[in-house]
Amino acid sequence: MSKITYIDEVAIKNKTVLLRVDYNISLNKDLTIADDARIKQSLPTINYLLEKNNRLILISHLDRPKEKDQRFSLKPVVKHLQNLLPNFKVYLVDDFLAEKNQKIFQEQTTKEILVLENIRFYPEEKKGDEEFAKKLASLGDVFVNDAFAVCHRTDASVVAISKFLPSYGGLLLKKEITTISKTIKNPKKPVVAIIGGAKISTKLPLLYRLIELADYLLIGGGLANTFFCAQDLEIGQSFCEYEQISAARKLLFHAAQKKTAVVLPSDVIVSNSTNTRNGGLAKKIDEIPKGAVILDIGPQTQAQFGSIITKAKTIIWNGPVGYFENPAFRNGTDFIYYSITQNNNATTIVGGGDTLAAISKKEYIDKITHISTGGGAMLEFIEKGTLPGIEALKK
Ligand code: ADP
Ligand code: MG
């Protein structure tokens, strides 16, 4: 069976290594870094390769620029990386294809780390263009992918590049793949999945997979509203994907056949708008006023979800269960977080861009077994058991 070789299973020494990382971090308005977690998580692989006398060329994207656009430059990232690696000189290469820059590559020493400017400045990247990947590959001797969070993409620097170079997985990739695989292949029961967020449409395949995997599927957030509609409950002015109501009904039917308990909120917090400064009111789910907006799970639901989480041996969580951007509606999400961290008997996996934003800088974060760096990538990996960027590394 073909498998990935990770960098700690081969001797990569004195080479020029093209390292795909995920520095798609959020920037503040003044273009400083809001959260450097993704940069820090790449350091074990970077240090490992540097210790073996390799020259590193880092490849990353930032956000979704359509073309060259300085608002999406990796400059702030390079500056930060320089602070984290004071014994090396970190340079940004503004255009790796430019004739004037070729000398930089030819003369790179082991004391210099080169970072290529936002790889999505080249439209070929998103197209997975092979000619472009070949040009990228020509810069190095070896390709290492440590960017789990983009492995669900078929971009040139994720998939096509590995056709042209010996290719390996980095240490972060190894941690993501081994932890999540182990948890979904042979989970200790009971398995509890908690899914929140806004749209059911983006999470349907995942929900079907979780019905197979989990004993309990707890549903909160805007996602739950579509299920309420599927049960002909009044949801007032709340967010709902009306065109997904029949999909929600089918899913509930499927879960019943598989004997997976789908637990929907029995009470919720309602308000008249998302941006109110005041908290909302707790309402039973069959007593939602016509003008109301559902913005969080209610206290009774917290207790019910909490008692299921307490008994779990495996927990998978993605998606805030309320409109957490407004502090008035983040109690449910906080409650889920603390319930998970208080369960010392469970293997816990948490992922998702907004989910991580909701729990970042909280106490007890080390109680969570694995916080995935992948949002979409983690969900697709749970669903399919592999990803395009992972398959590309298999030999
Ligand atoms: P993640 O990025 O962790 O995968 P999602 O993107 O699926 O999570 O969902 C997060 C979004 O869901 C947040 O913007 C949050 O405000 C929204 N959300 C959660 N509950 C509700 C709700 N009751 N009504 C509207 N939006 C909600
Ligand atoms: Mg999101």
C-alpha cells in the first residue's frame, strides 16, 4: 500500500527544501498579525530541517487575492518569522519568476530562509497548473508539505508540485493525519459529535459521515434552525436555509435508521437583532415569537448537551453553537468548550476557523487532545479519510 513518508523517517540533509506551509493568518487593520498560531505551529518542521543543514524556501498563500495585491502581501509574516528565528536571516522574494531574483536562489546559504510572496498572486496556483508547479519545483531538491489546512485543495503548490520532486510530509501534517485518523478509525465509544455553525448545506456530507461514526450528534447554531423548520416549528426571523429543509428531514430519517441519536436544542436564546447590546431571552423551542431571531442555545439545552459530553469517550466538535461574534450570544459556545475540557476521559478533536476564534486564548486549552489547524480540511478528512494534498504525497 502506498503511504506518506514523513521528514523524520528519511535523511534530508544539505538540500534545498521547498516547504509548503499555511500562513493564512488573520491580519489587523494596520496589517499587523492578529494571531500567530499558524506560524508557531510550523516551527517544529522548520527547525528540524534547519538542524540538518538544509536551505529552506517557504511557500504559502494568504487569503484569497485574485492577482497581485499588496494588501495580501506576506511581508508581515516574514517580519514575524524573523523575530521567531533570530539566528537566521528571513527574506521575502517578491516574485520568484523574475529574472532579477534568480541570483537570490543561486546564492542562498544555510543561514538564509527565503519566503516566496503570496503564491495566490499567481492565478496558476488555484488552477493547479502543472507548468507553474514545474517552475516552482525547479527552485529546490525536495518538496515538503506541512500545510494540512490546504490539503483539501488541488492547488499547484499542494498537489501538482509533488510530481516533480521527491515529496514528504512535515511534522505538523504527521500530527494532524495520525491523530485524526486514529480517532475516526477506531474511536472509543460513546462518540459524541457537536456540530454548530450557520449552514447545513456546507456540512451535509460531514453530517452523514458523523451519523456513521457517532452515537450522539448534537446540533446547535444556525444549522439547528433548518432542522426546526423540518419539524414544522416556528423560528420567527431566524437564519434558515429553506431550500435545505427536505435534506434535513432525510438526514433525521437516516440517523433514526442508523440508531444515532440526533439531539436538537430544546430551548434557545432569542433577541430581535444580532447586534443588540442586551442579552436575549430564553424560550422553549415551541414558543418562539414570530418576530424573534434565534442566536444561541438555551440553558436547558446546555445542561442536556453537557450531560452527554460528560459521558463521552470521543468528542468531535466543529462550529460555534451561537452567534458568538456578539458576546451576548457566546454563552452556549463557551459552555460547550468548558464541558469538553472538563472531560478527562475522552479523546477530543476540535477544528474550524470560527470555532478556533471562539476558543482562542481560553484557559484549559491544553485539555483538548487535538486542535486541528484545518477547518474545511479537517471536515473533509473526517468525511473522506484522505485529501488530495495527502494522496499527492503517497508513493
Ligand atoms: P467553522 O468556521 O468553525 O467551521 P462555521 O463557519 O461553520 O464554523 O460557523 C460559524 C458561524 O456560524 C459564525 O459566524 C456564527 O455567528 C454562525 N452562527 C452560529 N449560530 C448562529 C445562529 N444561531 N444564527 C446565525 N449565525 C450563527
Ligand atoms: Mg467558518
